[in-house]
Amino acid sequence: MSYVDLAPSARELRDVRYLFTDIDDTLTTEGKLLPQTYQALWDLSRAGIAVVPVTGGSAGWCEHIVRAWPVAAVVGESGAYCVTRRDGAVVFDYWEDATLQAERQRLHLQSVKELVSRRGKTFRIAHDQVFRLADVAIDIQGYDPHEVEDLASSIKAIGGTVAISSIHINTWIGNYDKRSMSERILTEIFGIDPAETPAVTAFVGDSRNDAPMFGFIRNSFGVNNIIPVLPQLQYAPKWVSLQPAGLGFADIARTILQAAAAGE
């Protein structure tokens, strides 16, 4: 367990009981979930630390994750909904009315497709768009960063909210993000007093769209592959692992577990 510059102390992390985490390039490594990372999720769950993936990923992904992984909930499509299991059933709690969000998404998808087509660029709507309920995702891996920024600006100009991850531009119509939905589920699903939030929560991320969570959660971590984008973040993680992606998450998980054990 090693960190760039500062390392967290056991005292700072001893009360953490809720670990929020990004998925792509934070839990996954080159698109795969390494055995060390999956084991870390089980170790956290068995220690009584609730893991909540917070992702721009589609409803299809979120449905699978909340069924198959040892997680307490999933925040999906950049905060559009929270997915949990209750009495054996998968439940989607939307930021707003599900029908309203679906209609907004349908119209926004049409607008974004027209925008991409008019620009004559090679950007593509993400392959999992068919499984999305509230946002539009555009693949950006391998594209020039200036072209990505230009497209993002054009989407904002037609009224879309935009978040840029390591793999996608995610865009939607609505006044929410990863942070706002995470705040809601802490109070409404987990019953946490907002005054207790700084002590009992932690977050791990890797990209620009994680900045709202870094600003919200005091015990915030970046995996090592976040370093190139740190200058672009409004809010940066407090600690950065020397390990990248899923290996970094596994190291961070061990740090939190050791702090919890020391606190006991």
C-alpha cells in the first residue's frame, strides 16, 4: 500500500462504512475486473463496508452489477437513478420521474445524433446506448482531446449537461450528477445524518467526471492513472495510489480495511 506524496492515516479512515467508487479504469483494468479487485470488493463487504459503484454506465450494466457483485447499491448513468435489491427484487429509484427522464433522453439522443452527423466527425454513439434510460454516451477513447472538448462544448450549447470520463462523453438533460444522487441515497436509503458523512464515507475515482465526488467526500482517493488529468479537476482527490486502476483500488481497499480493524 503506497501513495503519491501523502498517505492516509488509520485515524482518518477508521470510521469509514460506505465506499463509493467509479467503475471504468478505477475498478476495471483495460476493461477487465481483475481477481484482486473483485476479491477486494468481497473483503470490504464481509467487513461491513458497503460498496456503492457510481458510474456513467448504462442501466444494463447496473442491473447486472447489483445482482452479481457484493455491492449495496449502484448509482447509474451519472446520477439519473440508484439501483438496489429489496426483498430479492431489483429496484430503480430515479432522480426524477422515470417517464419524464425517458422522454428527455429520447429527444436528447436525437439531437446529439444530428449534431455528430452535421460535424462530419468519426465520433460514435456508445454501443450500449440501447441499454441506457436517461443519458447519451459517446465513445472518446483514441480521439484527440481538443476534438473531444469541442464536441462537449457543442453539446452544452444545445442544452445538454456534460460529464467526460476516461471512455465517454456522457450527456443528459436534468439537474443532477454523481454527487447529488450519492447525497440522496446516503440520507434516504442508508439513513446517514449529513453531519456524519465526512467520517463514514470514502470515494475512489480516476477521471474528470469524478471531480464532484472528490469535492463532496473528504476521504477521497485517486488511482494512479488519474495523474494526467489532475490539472483539469475543479476538485482533486486527497490521496493518490501509486498503483493504477483495479490494482490501485485493491490497495486502497486494504488501507481502509486496516484502518477499520485498527479502530475496532
